[in-house]
Amino acid sequence: MRLTVIGTGYLGATHAACMAELGHEVLGVDVDPEKVAALQGGQVPFHEPGLPELIRKHTATGRLRFSTDYAEAGAFGEVHFVCVGTPQRKGSEGADLTYVDAAFAAIAEHAADGSLLVGKSTVPVGTAERLDRTLDAEVAWNPEFLREGFAVDDTLRPDRLVFGVRSSRAEGILRQVYAPVLDAGTPLVTADFPTAELVKTAANAFLATKISFINAMAEVCEAAGGDVGVLAEAIGYDDRIGRKFLRAGVGFGGGCLPKDIRAFAHRADELGVSLAFLREVDAINMRRRDKVVGLARELCGGSVLGARIAVLGAAFKPDSDDIRDSPALNVAARLRLDGADVTVYDPEALDNARKAFPLLGYAMSAEEALGGADLVLHLTEWPQFREIDPESAAQLVSRPRIVDGRGTLDAGKWSAAGWHFRALGRPAPVGEGTLRGLQGRERERQ
């Protein structure tokens, strides 16, 4: 089929490349000529494993092209996917639909008769109904469920497909688009517009709630002297609960979960339904950042003024260069404001971090960041950080003190190497002899 993808950001570029991989002829459309030129040249302006290779593969064959011309897109496409952003409105928890409305209006103006306009953006419930009523074209909704770092696989081998449609014709067209995926056995849920929209927001709300639940348990463990890691392991064996998303830490960030749960609660208020618990989920999440800042002050003797602090991580999650609402950078910036000398290292997100937080210091390697540090904060769970040798690292820092904000480091190994090791939701200090090792190394340096 001939498909267009409106918007070539993270979602749109991935969807366009993957639709080409499924065998379709695809035209990606964006209002930014520089982005279009880069993508046409096989350059992806963000980090997503496997995506650059896919784009280069299909732009080389001509199966995938990019353009700024909506008239060209309207003449070309049988199905038009809208994949633009829905950021949080300024001064409100609600979603800003400016880009969605503009994209649908622009493609509807040029689309040929019989074309199907398919929304993939995460929107407040009621959006598809409004667009279908006001536009002179048939609308469907096909929410995305991509995980950054796994987006290509999640598109080509999703765990489910959801079609929000109002006609058997629209369902048939989407079945044709996704035929290879459906033939591979992917479950399909066909729904009305409101349900299709709510599937995505409900899924994000549930994941955010599960993360904040275990972080709330970490707060209780910190107050009671318990170990949230052992607690999570024990309750995770219950298959009604499961073990995924039960690792306590500094909390979630990124361009989806924070703004989506706020927009969901806001839209529910408009409908006369209270989802007040989502605001507590958000509050718990933000408190974990406060906890890391507090631990940093505690380990630096009550104040971080003049302390050299190494922050391992800038992206909001590994396998991404996305720094939107990054807990790591939020903590780093707050410590910098408190007078600390903060140096950040991340394998992929340094360029984005420098642009957004130019006053922070940056290193080109973990070893460089650790050099002379009074405190180390582990805030993004890149595999490279788990592989750091604690004994070698101890020779680089000024004082071997570390806060594991992601709960993925081996506490016993770090403590045995003489580090004062702290982790969220776990007894402090972790491991016998930690303080002795710390004091012994400090005496050696003196």
C-alpha cells in the first residue's frame, strides 16, 4: 500500500521505517525541512537502536521517502498516519492538541476521496470523535505502545494491535496495512474511538502507578529499616503482581509517562471522574528525586557546597538519548544550584544534556567523571555502569561514596571494595565494614 506518516519525530520516523520494512511504499512528512533532509540522507536526529539502519535501507531502495509537501502526501497516500506530539499545555495539566489538530487539518485538505486518516498520537479521550465529526474524511485511531530503546521491535513485533474504528471498511484497511504482523499471530483488539484512546492512557497510568507503588514501599522501608529489593522480589513471585516495574529508584521520566498521567487526570476531571490517585502517583515519583538530593547532602556532611559530584547518567532511561523530564539531570541541576561542582557522563545523551543544561560539567567517559569526585550518583541504568569495577573506581575518586539511584549495582561488591554504598529503600549503610573501608581509605589519602 501507499502510506504517509505525518510527523517524523521519534514515533513518526520509527513508524515510517517499519511500515517500509513491512513492504509498503511510505512518504514521511514534516514541516521542518532540515529534519526531512537529514532523514532523506539516512541520518536520524535521535538515538534509537536499529532505526538508522532501517531508514538507510529503505531510503536507498526508494521505498521510503521524506517531504515537507502536504499536497504531495495527499496525492500519494491511501492511508495517512498522524504521529505528532501532544505536549503538556503551558499552565495546565492538559494535553496540547495544537500539533494534532494542525496535522489532521493539513492532510485532510489534500487527501484523496476514500483515504483513511489514522491517529497514533496519545490524546485525551474524545479527540477522535471530534476530528471524525469535523473533518471531511474518515478517521480511525491506532495507538502506539513503543518503548524507547525497543521501538523498532515493538512496531514490527508488537504484543498487541488496537484499532479504533467506526466501519468495517476502516478495519479492513488497517488489517491490510498490518497483514504481516497479524499473520505472525499478534493479538488484535478492535474497539470504538473512546476505548482505543483510553487503552494507551490507561496502560501508561498503570505502569506509572506500579513504579510509584514500589517507590512508596521504598519510603516505608527507609523509615522502618526494611529492604525494598527483597520486598519486591517476594511480592513479584505472585503472578497477579509480576516482577516487572518493581525496582525502586529515582523514578520515571521521559516524554510520555509524566505528561500522560497528568493529562489523563485532567481529562477525567473534565468528564466528572476523579483520578486523584494519579496525582499522588506523580507526587511519589517527584519525591524520589528529593530523596537522592537529600542523600547527597547527607553524605557530604549536610551541604554539597563545593563538593565534587559525579553523575552517571543523563538520559531518562538507557538505550536512549532522550532527556525530557530526566530524573538524572533534574537531580544534577538541583545539586549544581546548591553549590556543588557536578560532572555528568552518559553514553548517548551528552549533546542533548549540554544544550538543555549548559551550566553542568560534562565528561567523555565514566572514568573522567569519577576523577576526584567526593560523591558518585548512579542515576541512569546503562549496562556500562554495572560493569564498572568498584576497586578501580575507588582509585579515581577523592572519597568512595556512591548512591545507587537505580538499584542495579551489586551492593556487596561495592561495599567490599571500601565504598560507602547507599541505595534507595535499603538499609544504610549496606554491608558490614562499609564505613571502616571508607575511613581507612580517607586515612590513606591523608
